[in-house]
Amino acid sequence: MDDNVLKPGQELIEDNDFELAIIEKPTVVVSQNGMRLRPPSVVSSYNDFSVTMADGSVFLRKVNKFVTAE
């Protein structure tokens, strides 16, 4: 099994996950407390505190859940 490939339904948690998401460009669903916040989009950048999506929206890493679309 290759750990350097994102799978459908995989939660992005570690920096490596976000780096792979930027390279592979899967559609990512962002939610908070089970509620989807925006239409699914692609991760364009991240840092220790936030994640920026291709549509320009910015989300805090600690309070939101990032999952690749199934």
C-alpha cells in the first residue's frame, strides 16, 4: 500500500496530507461539527493555522475537518 497517495474519504490532518492534496488536487470537503461549510474545492495552500482553498476561502485547521471527496 502506498502511503503517498490520498484515498477517497481520507481526512487531511498532517502536513504531509495537505502537501499531497496540493500535488494531487483531489476535491476536498470542509466541514465543522458535521456541517459542510462551502462547496467542495481543491486545496491551494496551507500553514500551521489555516488552509486556503482554490476558491479563495480560508479555514482554520484546528476547528474544521478536511476530507477528500468520495
